[in-house]
Amino acid sequence: MFRFLHSSDLHLGKAFGTYPEGIRNRLREARHGAIVRLAQAARDGGAATVLLAGDTFDAETPAPDTLRHALRAMATEADITWIMLPGNHDSLAATELWRRIAQDGPANLRAITSPDPVELASGVMILPAPCTQRRPGRDLTEAMAAPTPEGCLRIGLGHGAIADFSGEDGVAGIIAPDRAQRCGLDYLALGDWHGRMQVNDATWYSGTPEADGFKHAAPCGALLVTLDGAARVRPVETGSLGWRAVTLDLLPGDDPVARLDAVLPLPTGRRDLLLRLVAQGRLTLACRAALEAALDASGPDFGWFHADLSGLATEARPDDLDGIDRAGALRQAAETLLAEARDPARPLAERDIAVLALARLYAFAQEVQA
């Protein structure tokens, strides 16, 4: 019996350049903190080995402090053996990176830079497929057919995409979905896909231990794997920041504020959540203004918050204009915008802009009157 933790795609040093500085710093720190959480997850599960199936670093030339802090963090978890495989982001083409890891890495870190089998423990062999470059152009896991001593456990460690063959010879660079069966592997630990995915009984993507986008709905974590006749796999959560996308469907007559409250998570924990909300449907001017005010009030509670209202149509009626003003320049501007929004001779894009401008004018007027 052998037990280990399977993880991948830490992407240490990821810049998150499209996000504001405050949450960007927290996202980077959360990725670094994943090292400690992975070590604890391994201990809690009775494992002393963590397999990192590629893309430990986000770039082939991580900042010196990113590399130094990662190596020091692994060294601190001295009771854990770290097995690090080059991925496509930190491939073997990054010769200086792997030279530095070999030179400065702690004794409990083993960087695998060759496809030769590696003895992990007595009776346990790793069959690795380190990425030679960003796009190798061939299935590197073919090397996992290498012979090992009879009766030992065979664990494949690779990084890349897996898909069905499109023809007899397959697709260059795509990992064969039946690689574990072809090469007699007890387990194939893969990285590259940032969400947890089971390919077959013996082949899994662990996903990233700390989320970096809204694509994958399942909680981020790692896989606790026990090899004892068959592969027994148990997901464990390791993420510290959550990412959630929600959709808000609205129709005239709905109470948009109540509907919003129903889809937003409870206030507890919002600071550690990145949330993207997409509103769609139709609302009156008054209801849209109420929704936007509620969004403005709720948004600062979250680590990061974005509301996309581009799919939300607004119904503008003449009696809504009284909510802006009954006379004067504002009333004239509102009447002009309403006329433009209803003018069938205008392109749809211009009519939509007029409706949005009218909605903003209505919201502004409500703020002033309040």
C-alpha cells in the first residue's frame, strides 16, 4: 500500500494583471500559501509525499523572490517529500530555473527533469514525462512504458491535454486517454487542466489547489490517492479564496433587490470571494435604478465584484420621466433620450445607448432627490 497527495498547476508568481492591486496581491499570496495547505492535507490524509504534476511556476523565469519563497516554504515542511515535474509553463526549456532548483532546492524536494523511472519508495516507481518545451508536439507519456522491477507500483506523472484520438495515429502532443492501461500504470497523475477531472479509474487531473478563474465550479483542492490493489482517490479541498459566477434573470414586475439578495452568498466570507454577476432580462427604469443601487451597496463586501448588466434590457415609459424631473433641462434631456430609444429609424446599438443613458440619468436623479 502506498498513499500520496496529487496536485498540480500552482502557477506560483501568476501576475493577475487584469485585477485591482488589492485583490491581485491577495491572489498571489494565496497561491504561495497553497504549499502549506498541501502539506497539511497530505499529513491529515496519512501521506508523506506530494506529487506536483507540472506548472508549479507560472513562467519559465519566475521572479527570484517567487522561487526563493517557494523553495523555503517546501523546506519548512520537512516531513513532506515534494516531487516536482516540469509543465508547459515551467518546461525543461527553462534551463536556468531548473539549475537553480537543483542548486538551491531543499533535501525534501526532488525535481524530475528526465523521463527515466524514479524510485519513490521501496516497491514504488514513478514513470515521469517532464515537458521538454511549451508545446512538445508529441505525447511524452509514451516514455511511461519503460520497464520497472517486477511487482512494484507504477505511478505515471505527466502534464498536458488528454482527448480521444481523431484518427488511427492520434493527435500529436495529445496524451492517450488509455495511457495508464497501455503502460501498466497503477495510477496516472496529470496536470494542465485546472479543474478536477477523472479520465478513468486510474487517471485523474487533480486541478489547481487555488482557483485562478471562474471556469471550474467544483471547489479547488488536491487528490489523496491510496494504491492498494486499485487506486482509491479522495478529493480534499485546499483553496482559500473562492470564485463564483451567478446569473440573475429578471422580468418586469420582479423585485430586483429581493432577487439579488436571494442569489448573493451570505455576508460571512464575502471578503474571501471573487464574484461575477450577470444580469439578464428586462426591468423598468425604477427597478433598474434600485438594482444598481443595491449592487453598489453590496459590491465592496467582496474581495472582488463585477456586475455585467449588458444583457439587461430597460423598459422606458413616458410616466417614468416624472421620476427624473417634471420640467426643466433634465426633463428635456430625458424626453430626448426616450425619443431616441424609441426611434425605429435609428440603429439598435444607438437605441440601446439611449436607454442606458436614460437609466443612468434616472439613477442620478434618484440620488439627488434622496
